[in-house]
Amino acid sequence: MTDYRAGFVSFVGRPNVGKSTLTNALVGEKVAITSSKPQTTRRAIRGIVHRSYGQLIVVDTPGLHRPRTLLGERLNSLVQSTLGDVDVIGFCVPADEAIGPGDRFINEQLDQYPRAKKVAIVTKTDAAGKARVAQQLLAVSQLREWDAIIPVSAPRGEQLDVLVDELLQLMPQSEHPLYPAETTTDEDTAERIAEFVREAALEGVSDELPHSIAVTVDDMIEREDKDLLEVYANLYVERDSQKGIIIGKGGARLREVGERARGQIEALLGRRVYLALHVKVAKDWQRDPKQLGRLGF
Ligand SMILES: Nc1nc2c(ncn2[C@@H]2O[C@H](COP(=O)(O)OP(=O)(O)OP(=O)(O)O)[C@@H](O)[C@H]2O)c(=O)[nH]1
């Protein structure tokens, strides 16, 4: 028997508590997009954390909530099958907000996954004073018997190694790593690019529009003569009126979105990229099974 451990962990919690930010900080690379809009995450992304003594595979989920659309239902069943499979569930609550009905609802849902060990993670400790953090740790400890309770700050990198070690200790022993050493995610490049575009498009839009945005990458063309990668992406919204908002006056907003996304893509690929964005209307796609399928849900 070796002492090497490897397994799967999933972070759950209300929207916006910092699950994606934590995933990226642990992996050390941007594998999950983040935004200040709730419910940004739509896919189960595996971020992989490597240590000489183990491997953590982080499965990022869209978060448990009461579904209002077909997209919401599909996302919920994605969460349920994910949580049924993982070794550890990390329940995230932010240090700077009191525990409320939303947190209690999710905590109760965790009873449905008896196989998984359960760890409480108090996030955003940088946004709260010491006394507040201590108070939150106490409040969390009263929710259930946790295998561990750990406060972290992702942007400051505080307590991240402690969290990784605690999580690894709860993982099953493994003869081998589950993924090769260089891998940080199992999403392919096109999926990651589409997510970067969606993240850029989410910036500065409000109300129901964030949920209406979907992105596909339809073509990537290698231009060896120019040492350039051409990327053709479609940005879908649900209504004509939303199209105008995304494009902006004289196309100004769409240009900004393209610039921001291109910066991220070039950083990811380490090379020059030409990004062409087209905005299309897919009427009410969140409620339409056929269109959901086409958009990858
Ligand atoms: N101050 C502070 N802000 C944080 C921290 N972690 C996340 N945030 C901010 O909180 C917001 C939400 O973060 P996300 O990581 O997208 O939250 P999430 O829980 O993944 O959200 P969903 O994908 O919507 O479920 C963003 O604006 C982050 O910058 C933290 O440790 N400290």
C-alpha cells in the first residue's frame, strides 16, 4: 500500500460564494470562469491539483438551486449525478455573510450523498474581520458533523495549502495518479475559449441577460503563414433586444468583449489569436430542448 492519495472533490454553496475562484486558486490556473453575477458556472469542470503525495480532482458544479427553466433542471441533475460520485463535498459559505436559508437548504441536501465526506470551507476571509471569521466558523460547526472546517482566502492565497492537505487526507489511497502530471483540466481548448468569451460578455450586463448568454466556438483555423490562430465564435442571446445590448453602440461593446476574451485566450495558448465574434438570437434557448442540445447542455 502506498501513502499516495487521489480522488474527487466538489465545492457546493450558494451562488457567488467563491467556488470557481477557489477552484482556480487551487489549480493555479484559470480553469473556471468567475463573475460577480450569480450562477455563472454551467459545466462540471475538472481542475486538477498536483502534489508529490496526491492528486485532487476538483469538479466545479453549477450549484444547487430551485430550477425555473429547462436549463435549470438540466443543471440540477448534472449537480446531483456529480455529487453522487465524489469522495468529498466542500460546502462553501462566505465569511462576510450570515448563514441563511439558502445555506441551510444546501446543507440539508448534502444528506442525500452519504458516501461523500463533508468539509466546511469558510471563504472570503479577507473580506471579514478576525472576530467575524471566528463567529462564522462556530456557526458552520453547528450545521452538522464535518470532517474538517477550514477558513480560506483565495485571492490572498491564505490557507490554500492547508485545505489541499486536509482534502487529500480524506481521499482514498491510490496506486497511481488519476491524471498525467501536466494536466490542469479535462476541458478541451474550444470549451475553455467559449467560456472566456462568455465571461467577457457577462461583464457589465445585468438582470436576466447573463443567463441568456451562451457561446460556441465553431471553427479554429491555424494560419501558419502568419503564426496566428483564427477563432470563430458565436455568442447566442434569447431575444433581438438583447442582441443590441451585447453589440452596443456602433459595435463598441462587442469590440470590448472581444478584446477582453482575446487577452485571456492568448494568455492560455501563449500565442497570437484573431477572434471573430458573431452575435445570434436563439429564441428562448433556455427552455428549448433542441437548442439546449445544440449548445452543449
Ligand atoms: N474578497 C473576496 N472575494 C472573493 C473571494 N472569492 C471569490 N470572490 C469574489 O466573489 C464573486 C463570486 O466568485 P465566484 O468564484 O464566481 O463564485 P461562485 O460561487 O463560483 O459563483 P457561481 O458560479 O455563480 O455559483 C467574484 O466577484 C469573486 O471575485 C475571496 O476569497 N475574497
